[in-house]
Amino acid sequence: MTPKHLKVASSQYPIGQPKTLAEWEKKIALWVKNGAATGAELLVFPEYAAIEQAACFGPEIYEDLQATLTKVAELKESRVQFHLELAAKHNVHILVGSGPTKKIDGRFVNAAQLVTPKGSVGEQEKLVMTPFEHGWGVTAGGPVRVFSTSLGTIGVAICYDSEFPLITRAMAEAGAEVLLVPSCTERVSGYHRVRTGSMARALENTIAAVQSPTVGDAPWSPAVDFNAGAAGIYVPSEHGVSDTGVLAEGTLNAAEWVTASIDLTRLARVRETGEMHNYGDWLKQPGGGTTAKVDVEIVKLI
């Protein structure tokens, strides 16, 4: 069997204050260009990175949380289309920075889109809301999805979702080889919660997990005013894979890309021949076979 590798680049994306959409587009285009220049096939942007667009419309929008959610939701179609064009130009898959989506019933959900260079779009909505999101009026979305792509099968657990094992377990059972974890945390403690969740999900399911955070301060915004974190690419700590479970990790709060090559073939082999068999032994834990089954929608992206 030919070894299957995936080179991924995870962004530590700095929230700025662009004055116009053209300025925002220029920034995103440069980030994608630089990410693709690393040789990565998959670029990951963080949770709520899309909120940065609100800065383009003046204080009457960006200082008002509901106005921010409404405006950024209105921009969703054009934002995704712009990333599709960049994906085609640089021949990469991109997880677009998540942002609010307005549902038919008027609710806001937090959604991230996975776009391909051939023009496909898959969307995952956040499933478990933080206390902050409850306060904002952002509600739980769904369903749980995995995306079958030319790079492999990919799941997306948006920030807090990575801290709940049954979500990722369902994705892994549906074939997910890589879990993308876009995050937005105000404090270093929050970053470490998501980091711990990402590493635990990689260990439990013998998959890779890729965390991408927002960084930097944006006091103009009531939503993303303070941001702390570091990007990381995690796998089970297994001999021949990684002694520490860390393939790559960035410098806390720096604006940068963090890259690594994930050996998906070796990870699949480790499920059967590794030092430990966490994936296969899931049902052996007390209660492992009694939890409710999580339905997963498998979406094929070309």
C-alpha cells in the first residue's frame, strides 16, 4: 500500500480591524498564499475569524453585537465564494473561519465551511454552545457531519465541541481520519481546554486533530475582543508516530502558520497494531456500549 500523507497548515490568525472589505480580502488572500506556500494541501482558519469583517462597516455595526452577527451572516455567501476562488487558485482545501449563519427561523448558529479547489462546499455547525454564545443569542446547530474528500475523511469540531467525546467518536466511526478544531478563546486557560480536548479526541480515536485559534486583541469588538492560543497538530502518543502526541505547535499568541505532515496510513495501522488499542477498546469501558448513538451525515466533496 502506498503511504498516505496529508500536509496541513493551521493558522494562528490575528483579528485585526480592516477598514474595508477590500482590505479584509487582501489580508485573507495573503494568508492563503502564504499557507499554500508551505506545501500544505489543507489550510485551517479559526472559529469566529469571520467576525473581523464587521470592522469594515463602522462603529454602528462593530460595536453592536446583534448588528455584528446580522452583518457577518449577510456576508456568508460572498465570504465562502471568495475562499472558493482562493482554493482553486492555490489548489488547496480550506476550512473557512467560522461565523454566524442565520437560519430560516431567525436563529443564529456558528458554522464553518470546508471548501475544495474543485468548488465543493461542506458545512458544519457548532453543536454545543458556550455560556458566552448563549448570552449572544447564538444557538446549537447540526447535524454532525463528516466530509469525504480527495485528501481523506475530515470532521470538524468547532471549539467547545472538541471537549465532548461522543461527537468526535461518532465522526471517527463514520470514517473521520482528521478532526479540524477551529477555536476562539479569550484566555490561555480556554486555549488549553480546547488543546486538551483535541489531544484527547486524537488519542481516543487514533486520528489526527488540528487546532487553529484566533490570536491578538480587538477591543473594537464585543465578540472577539481578546484572543489567546496557539495552533497545534496532534496525534496519539505512540511509538513511531509521536512520543508526545504533538506533531507541531506554534508560539503562544504569535501570528503564524503551523504545519506538519500527517501519516494517515500509519495512523490507520496503529489502530490495530499500536501499543494501545484505544479505538477498538472503546466498548470495553463501563458504559461504552450503552450511550445513545449519534447520527452522522457523510458528505462527499469533490
